[in-house]
Amino acid sequence: MAAQTRRSALSERHQKMVSTVALIMSMDSTALFEGLARCMPVWVADTTVNAPLKHVLSAERKLLSITWFPLKQGEQLGDAAVRISFSLDDHYNGDAQAEGYKTLLVFGASFASTTTAELGVLGFKHVEPAAFGFIAAK
């Protein structure tokens, strides 16, 4: 019964927590991945660097919002982050849910001068570099 209650709580939390989405291009911390995945939708590049993350939270996988996506051959992580942001936006914007997401946390991709303009198309008004990658806010 306790496991069922925990599943319900996790499921409810993920239905409500859509104001922030994490996009992981490269991450070597399973602890950080676990923390993010338990409180927000997470999209992860399917790369060899990220492969260890596939086994984390396997028992809870069906209760969490974790989406794996491939990179195009030769694609740079920053370019892929912008490309995937458009697909991610389709799932979490104001057309897909009552209130669209407001913040995108991008891990493992460098901020480029063109990033602000490219993400501006999706309604992001502020994009800034961070030690882990960059943050985009609507």
C-alpha cells in the first residue's frame, strides 16, 4: 500500500510541476539527474556520456517524465539543444497545457550568442549562461 501511495504522490507531482523543464545534453552526476527527474520533466540526449543515467531510477521510470532523444550525426550539443527545445516546447507550452512552462534549464551545452535569438522564437525573453550550461526564461 505504501508503494501505491508513493506512486500516486509522484504522479500527481509530475502533473503539476511543468513550469520548469530540464534538457540534459551531457551530465556526469547521477545524483543531480535523480533530483531533477523527481521534480520536473527531463529530456536527455542519448549519448555515451549520458548512458549511465539510463539505469538510474529504473524502478520509478513509469512514474517520471524522462524523455530520451537521439542526436543527429555530427551535431554539436548547442545546436541539438536548440533543435530539441522546439520539440520540447510543443509538449509543455501554453497550447499543450493550461499554463505553459516558464523556464528551461540546459545542462552540458554551451551558451552561444545566437542562442538567445533562436530561443526567442519560442517566447524566451531572457537567456543567460550558467556554469552547467544555460538558463532560458519566458
